[in-house]
Amino acid sequence: MRAQRAAVDMSAGALATRAGISRSMMSRIERGLVSPSIEVLDKIATVLDVPISRFFADQVRRLDLSHVPAGKGLKIERVDAVQGYHYELLGHLLSGNLFVEPYLITLSKDAKPYPTFQHPGVKFIYMLSGRVKYRYGSRTMEVKAGDSLLFDARALHGAEVLRERPISYLSLVFTLRE
């Protein structure tokens, strides 16, 4: 609760006042000395603008931080059907039930279209440069620098036509641990 309050830059006294409880009660709640009622938790959650379930999450076990200085991401060279697609892993989060993998993907001049990627999770793509005709399942769309896509990655997807080079984009893959 203290972390949630700090995130919105609110004092314990201000939170107590807005939630309609005493400052001493707020202090005892934050120190784990009392177990507040659901009604009190609901009032506090409303003031903090968070779901009440947030107070029951184990935040300590779910904290990861990945810092990758510019140009220092892990380079991954693909030699299969996506040869010429250069991946730079920009970090990763593996804690809890969610895996997050952000990649900077750059297509070399010899890269070929590859519209048949398919894997578990949700993918977010943000085009940095270039223009492609992108396939998602049975749909195609023109995607250019500044455009973004967000989709379920279980469907076949990928660049079907490489229209304008150089092509680079951020790709973030979110996968739940089974």
C-alpha cells in the first residue's frame, strides 16, 4: 500500500483523509499492525485509483529490471528462413507469470519476406523505418514508420512484401508462463 501511495506522490495523512479513516489507522495498516476491512481497503483503493486486488499481489517476487545501454543488446543472428532479420534483444522480464522480450529488428538488404511467424503470446510492433505489407492471418495491411500493431501471435503473421528499405521495428513479445 505504501508503494502505491508513493507512486502517486501522496502522503499517508492525505490518503487517510481522502479515504475517510484516521491517520493512526492508516499508519497501522501500512505497518501491518492491523488488518483493515474490505470496506476500508475499497476506500483506499478508490482514492489511489487501483483495483483492490493490487493490495494482495506479491510485489517483491515480481520485480525485475533490465537495463541495456544503447547498442549493447544481445545480437541474435537467424540462419533459417528469416536470414537477414537481425534481432537485438533489448532486455527481458522473466519474473512472475509474464515473460516480456523486447527486440529491435533490422532487416538487411538480403532479407526476404516472411509472413509465417507463429508463436504463443501477444506481440506489439512499432515501425521505426521502412514500409511493408504485413500479413496477420487472412488480413494484410500497409505498415510504415510510426505505425504500430498489437495482436495475438498464435495467428500466422509477418512481412509479406518489403516495400521500402531500410526496415527496422521494435517488437515486444508478451508470453504467460503455463
